[in-house]
Amino acid sequence: NAGVTQTPKFRVLKTGQSMTLLCAQDMNHEYMYWYRQDPGMGLRLIHYSVGEGTTAKGEVPDGYNVSRLKKQNFLLGLESAAPSQTSVYFCASSYSIVVEAFFGQGTRLTVV
Amino acid sequence: DAKTTQPNSMESNEEEPVHLPCNHSTISGTDYIHWYRQLPSQGPEYVIHGLTSNVNNRMASLAIAEDRKSSTLILHRATLRDAAVYYCILREGFQTGANNLFFGTGTRLTVIP
């Protein structure tokens, strides 16, 4: 049981490049989330999904897009990376709204 | 979403109990109180959650005030592995969309050997 797996773990992008971060969970969870964490701060919600085929905006959605074509996968895309998107990105999933969420180990993204 | 207030940092000696406080004076009747912790260079990890009654699990205990405006996470015997940032979070107990976990800056716990 792998839990929540994020790919890749590290990435360096040049300004203007695009990339996709993959989050995969093997727990059959309905809810999935993408967060970013900047130095010395808590996590902020980017986008979330309450089920396969659904996505919605969180607190800081600008510059990101997401897709949830399969229940187990939640993709986060950056179409044109900017230095302000340098951050650590965390994916999470949960079975329901009141029980615990499980987090991945994070993706450290640097945009130069 | 209702906000929580936590001290920025706390210290504890190894093998002693630790009481991490959290104030949530604007909590609503349907908000669950969740605690997560984040070890260095790792993703957040669930610790415990509760609604009204005190809760115990293998990791910690959660003491909830009778008026629910505050709570305390109790680590019974701190170990070096417990050094982390601890987040107290309110999560709505009914579906209104994300039911997001709003992370503040948390309490950084330092465990002294």
C-alpha cells in the first residue's frame, strides 16, 4: 500500500516552461487536493477534486490547471512557469470530509 | 472558515509530556478539530481529530474545552522524533466543497535531549 505518491520529487524549470505534476493514490479516496507551501508558511490550497471528473479552485489557483480523469490520479499543470511558483507542492487525498487526509512527500519545484 | 491561533514555538524535554494549545473562538457547531504535524522535509501527517469529546489514539490525546473554543494536543512522552510543526485546523463537518484543511503557521515543537 503506497498511499499517496507524487512524481517527480524535484524539478527545475525555466521561466515560461510548462510541466505536469502527478499525484497517485491507491486508497480509493474520493477527495484529492493540491497545496503549495512557501518557506516559513503553512500550506495553501491550489485546486481540489471531490470525485472523478470534477475539479474546483482553491485559495491560490492562478497559473495552475488540474485534471482528474481517473479516480486515483490528480494532475497539476503549470502552463507557463513563473519564479513566483517556486515552492514545495503537496498532494493529499481523503476518503471523506471528516476523516484524516493523507499527504504525499512533496515536489520541490524551482523556477529560474 | 474559522481560524485557529497557536503559539509560534514551544520546547519540551525528551520523555516529558507536552501540551500544545490551540484557540478557536469562532468555531461552529459542525467544525471538527484536526491536528496534523509536519516533520522536516516531509508532508503533513495526521495526528488526531475530534468534535466534542476528548479523544485518544496511539500518537496523542486531544482535550477539547467544554465550550469548544479551545483545545489541547497532548503528547504523553515527547521523543526526538516528535520535533515538528504542529497544525491545529478546523474542518467543516458537512460537504460545502473542499472542506479544506486551512493550515496556519502552526507551532514549532523543539524536543531537547
